Amino acid sequence: MNLHLSGHHLEITPAIRGYVSSKLERITHHFDHVIDVNIILSVERLERRVEASVHLRGKDIFCESAAADLYAAIDGLVDKLDRTIVKHKEKSLAHRHGGAALKHLADR
């Protein structure tokens, strides 16, 4: 997984880079086929905004989050990315297994 961090009106410190990379490990636990992750951290008056574009095999996913605290915005973004990637994974597995997701197959 290639991680590209950029800051808009914000300097990317090693602490922020380490925090983002440790949080993004959660995504690779669910889905191994993550190719690229582009993250833009920006500061607007009272709001910290984090945007991520994740390039998977066969799909690009975009999520954004905003909060008063930068670390809270990063946490919100990772939660959104996690939900979106799990949803994509379930859809691709359902497509392979004839229309039923694995979660639903286990209930039978």
C-alpha cells in the first residue's frame, strides 16, 4: 500500500504521519488489495478536514470527514473508509458466490 499525505495550510509532522499510517492498518486487515491511498489534510477556520482517495483493484473510493480536532477527523475518516471497504468487499464476494454475501451464507 502506497500512502501519500499532503497538507493544505498544515504541516505534516511525523506524529500525524505515524497516526494516520497506524489507523490505516485497520483497512488492510479487511481488504488486502489496497494499491494507493491519497490523503489531504486541511485546516479551515474552525474545522479540520480530511479527505481520502483509496485506489483498490477495480474501484476508487473517496471519503471525507470534518471535525474541530484533527485526530477526531482522522478517526471519523478511517471509520467511513472501513465501512465502505467492507461493503465493497461484501459486494464483490456476493458477485462471486451467486448473489448471496458470505455473511448471509453463514446464517443458513
